[in-house]
Amino acid sequence: MRTKRAASLAALSVGALFLGACGSAGGGTESEATEDANLASSISVAISQAPDFYNGGTSKSNSVYNTYVDNLVHSNFSEYSPEGVIRNEEFGTFEKTSDDPLTVKYTINEDAQWSDGTPIDFDDILLNWAAFSGKVVEGEAEIFEPSSNNGYEYLAMPEGEAGAKEFEYVFETPYADWENLMIGSLMPAHIAAEQGGMSSENDGEELIAAIQDSDIAGLKPVAEFWNTGWGYAEGLPSLPDAALIPSSGPYKLDNAAGGNLTLTKNENYWGDEREAATESIIFKTIEDTEAVQALQNGDVDIIEPSGPTGDTKDQIEAIGDSVTTVTDTGMTFTHIDLDQSENGVFKDLKVREAFSKCVPRQDIVDKFVTPVAPDATVLNLREYQQSQPEYEEVLEAAPSASKYDEVDLEGAKELMEEAGKTAPVDVRMLFSSASQLRADITALIKASCDQAGFNIIASPDAEWTTKLDELGSWDAALFGWAGSGLVASGQSIYDSEGVQNYGKFKSEKVDELWDEIATTTDADRVLELKKELEEELAKNVYNVVLYTQAEIVAHNSSMENVVYNPTQSGVTWNAFKWTKQA
């Protein structure tokens, strides 16, 4: 096995923006031409859960499994790279033109188009604003269901005309991450318009007019399609009609069957730097426990198990030099969300504190993380991870964050008595049924917390991401958040009204802090505010943080251009460059 360790994650500090440099290749030699002739036409990627949406921006589809695919079939102005957020100037360019009000001018590449030949222009941008701004409402309810409103809620409606390739974003309030706002899935407005009963003629002028005129009745069918219409059938037995899923990336969706998804080169992609190097990329749904065997057998070429263990690492090492491996701790952290709603098990702070005292966090790290990443430690913060330079300074300023470093069963019992809990409290622990690691962690928690007045009930579920939105169907949820290193990306998780605040935590102080953080462009001030934020979240036990996940990427050694990415984009962030010798 060829092993290499990824570069330090310290570059992904709060508020940092790193610009990528583009290079161009020179003329090839005869030997290079021979190598090109021997390149494989396809590369297979193992993923532990089948993608379930073409639109990765909804509250129900914002998962890494969709992101693995989105990286290749969607384009936008920016993207997450190993060095931080970089600009994708093949899609377009942008520049700040005013500080008061904060104004940013964007220009879409004149050649940018959907794979069906439709130009990417202003109707796509305006639909994106409508979906994410939270300002298209019926009564007080949004008609779109985005993963978050982060940043967009501060934007005035962009002005523009049908077919325009230039537009401006004017921020009604400054936004800390303004340079990184246009990132993620930009959806085809002409498809949403047609499926919502509107004409897409004349560069989408009917949809543009409906948004500009706040025609809610006309927009509701469009929103309904945006929310659900790009979903796949459970288990990914097939894809929607090809006409509904045009691509803006170097690859396009081709076919699906039995949880496997094939992408093929987008012949209408306009760029050179991101042009697909391999004809097709195939995503195969394989449980993490079977991924290494699939790699060894040649069924897949690359794996990035969602919960690697020491056994995973040992099995990969046993394969030998035919596999190259990268190990590191990335920006994904595992935690337990708690139902704190009016009827939730964890509404009482004393019960949340008791649970925190009985969760054996160090034992979990020792058993499941250090065998892969020997230097791993228990994570005590939510907005910072150990690899970030601010971590220790923030931890020192938030004393409550270290309050549960050691298991205290007697202290937990006392708190449960004070809360009036005289019988064991049932806690349904939701987690992915595809993850043996999550099952093992739950068993460890049960062995400890059942001694402190709880009855932990393992609740594995294949549709756990959907269940998170179903309040009352779980009491605690064990899963991971994939970090970005941005200033305000976590607001929708911790804000009282945040769409990713699944446990319904409420705190006026936290809300006030987030409002100031999100609108502060001074990095020093952000750091001080986040120290206060971390103390408030820990003091009120928003959730139980466990550890920064150890990560392993293992791939066929005949592959080239595989680059580990610690951010939420994952290893496929640059898969358009991947090649493999046949």
C-alpha cells in the first residue's frame, strides 16, 4: 500500500478565502500520447448511500452523497477545495463594486450553457435567489424549502433582464461570507418554469416577471417542483426523464439502476480546465463494511468510507501496493443532536447535562478514531476543529465546553433525580442503517448511559436524513456535519429558526450572536463573538459533540490526479481530472 498524509487543514481558518491558480499544459510527448491511448474509459466510485436528489440545495437533499455527484454535474462561481474556497472562473467572474451598500457584480461566462444547449443566464440566478432568500412567502411561510437562507436573506432581489449574463447582488446588510455565497447547486430555471406550468421562451421572461411581481400563485407550482421534482425514486432504480436533468458541469447524468449512477462526459461543456478527462464516472452504492473488498476485487477504483475504523485501515494495508491511501482528520465532525422541542425528551437542561455526563466520548475516540488517526482527540467545540489555529484560544475562552471531558455517572444520576426522572428515560437514537460504526458507537453509549437513568434504544434507519425533519420520530440523532471553514455557514444549524436546527434548540442570546457574526466582516471581531457563541452553545448543551472524523481515501494506484479534500465537497471535488491506466 502506498500511503501519504494530506496537507494540514490549518489553511481553512475562519473567514479565509484562497484563490486557485490555473495552469495550462504544454505539448505532449510520444510517451504521453501512448499513455493517453491506454487510459480507461470509466472510473468507479464507492458511496455508502445512493444519491436521492438532483437538486442538492433543499432541506431534504443537503447530504454529502448528493454532493459527490453535484461536484461534477453542477457549476457555480465558487467551490470548496483543499486550500479553501476558490473561484471557478470558467463559470464566471465577480468583483466587489461598493462597500456601502455592499455590492458585488457577477458576470457569467458568455459560453456557459446547460447540457441541453440552453444558456445559463439571469433566470437561473433569479430563481436561485427566490429559492434561498426566504423572501418568497405565502403569509409567513416560505414556498421554497432550501437547506438554509444563509447570506441570501441579506440580499435585495437582483435586478436584471431575461437573457442577461451580468447581474449585481446588493446586500441590504453586510455579509461576512459574501465572497463565497455563489457556491453549490445552481438549478436550471427553464426546467422548473416548464414543470411549474410556465413558458421558458424568451430566456425565461415569464418566470422572471412572476418573481419580480411576487406572483405567489404562479410561483407555487415552480417551488413545488424545485422542492421535490428533482428527487429520485428510493434506492435509485432509475433516473427521471433526461430532459428534466440538464447539466452545467463537465459531466451529465446518463443512467441509473439498483443504486448505481453513471455520469458521462458533457459534450456541451464550454470549459477547458474542467473538461472531463475520463469518459464516464460510475457511482456504486456499497456499504462501508464491503467497500474495501470491492476495491480489492476491482469492482470500484476509489473509496472514501463514511466511518473508517482501525479494521478498515488494516484491510486496506493488506491489499498492498496496488492501492494508494490518504489518511487524515478532515472537517467533518460527529455529534448527537437532541430533541429539545416542547414534548422532547431533552427539553429539560438537566436531562441534557445528565446525558452529556454519561456519553463516553474519550472511549469512543480511543476505540474508533485513534486506530485510524493516532493523534485524534475529543472535540469540544462546534464552530472550530482541532486543526484550526483558533481552536485552543476559543476553547480556553469557553469553559463550559470542557465541562464533560470525563464520564460522571453519579453526577448524571443526581441531575436526573433533580429533573424528577424516577424511571429510565427512553432515548431513541437515530442513525444511518448503513453505518456499522454508528451502531457500535450507539452500543457504547448504551452501556454507559443505561447506568445513569436512560434507556438507549438503537434506531437505525435507511432514510435517516428524511427522519431528521420528522420531529417526534427520534430523541437523539447520531450523524456528522461536514464543515466548510466559512464564517456563517453554521447559522442555520444553531439559530432558533434555522432549518437545520433539527432538535429545536432555542436561545435569544445565540440568535443575537449569530446575527452579528453573519454581518461582521472584521475577522478579529468574529473570533471574539464566536468565543461567546461557543460558551452559550456548551452551557445550554445544544448537542453532544464527539470527535472530528478520521478519514481514509483509498484508490487504485493506476489512477492519477486524486486529491484529498477535507471539506464537505469530498474527494470527487476534482474528479473531472481523474484518469486511470487501462
